[in-house]
Amino acid sequence: MSNVIRSLPGGSYRGKRAVDLGIVAIAAVPSLLLGAAWALAIRLDSPGPIFFRQERVGLDGRPFRVWKFRTMLDLPADDPFPQEDRITRVGRLLRRLSIDELPQLLNVVTGQMSVVGPRPTLSYQVARYSARQRERLSVRPGLTGLAQVQGRNALTWSDRIELDLDYVEHQSPWLDLRILVRTVGAVLRGSGVAGHPRDDPIAANPPR
């Protein structure tokens, strides 16, 4: 992909890491206050940990653990309780506002993620990528991205990956700024939050 900007390690444009840290610094105090309030709400709503960590695939296919606020009942993975019914009252609101992703600012600080980029996905999904689709792993995953402001979960994974590849090829500070501005509107509208397309060949749960 000759159009991919690779002026720095990670396939990012020059200065992107500094921009990430600058955004985190600006957001630090309000994020801590907001996070503390939601952490209390999670604790009062249901027993269990406040945070949830899950392994995802990041830059160059390397695994890492993302931080999230817990939105589901703290049950064993093999518990027969239906997955959808495990979501707590506070959890539904957290997902509706995308606040469950707020702790991933910690992943940005450690350099595992960027503020803008393709969302990190699960290893079994990555195993289903074509060689071309794996190009989305040539940049750090992001808190938000082009696919998140153009349909999010309402899109099939193939369509989302195409948007991610478009971002990889055309990334720039101005594109990041436009995505961040559009993210505010998408979050307020709750665009594409609910569910995933059924029987998606990439996202369908692997057989147990």
C-alpha cells in the first residue's frame, strides 16, 4: 500500500503520538471526575469489579489488554444466563453513551492505542481477515475511528474494515480532527450502538 503514511514506527503520521498525549492531558481531569462518578454507579448497581479487561489485537497483530468499565453481571464465562440479559442497568447507559470505553485512555498513555484509529478487535476475528484486511493492523488501534462515525455496529465487519483501510491510507491530523468532532455527535445520538449484524462471517462467535 504505497499511500500509507509511515514516517514513524506504527505507520502513523509524524507527531501523532504527541497529539495523543496532548489530548489525554487535556481530558485527564474531566475524565477522572466522570470516571469516578460512573465507578461509584457501577459499584452500587451490581456486585463485582469496576473494570473489565479483555485481550484484543493491536499494532502489527500484537495482543494487549484493553481497559473498560464493567457493563455486565459478574458471572462465570460458562454460566448459561443469556448474554444479552447479563447487561446491567448502569451498563446499558454506559454502552449507550460509549463511556464504558473511557478507561482506554490508559491504553493510549501506555502507547498500546491511539485516540483515533481502527477499533481493536478479538483474535478469532483477526484470524478470519484476508491479507488485505490485515493492513488495518499497521496502525495503532483507536478509541474512535472512521468506522465509528459512519455507522459503527450497524455496519458489517467487512464494511467497517474497508473504512479502517481508508483511514490507514489517508490518515492526517485534519482527518483525525474531523473524526473527533463527528464522534461527539455520534455519541450523543447513540448511532450504531446496538448489536451487530447477525451471522456476520467475521464477527460470528467461534464454535466452543
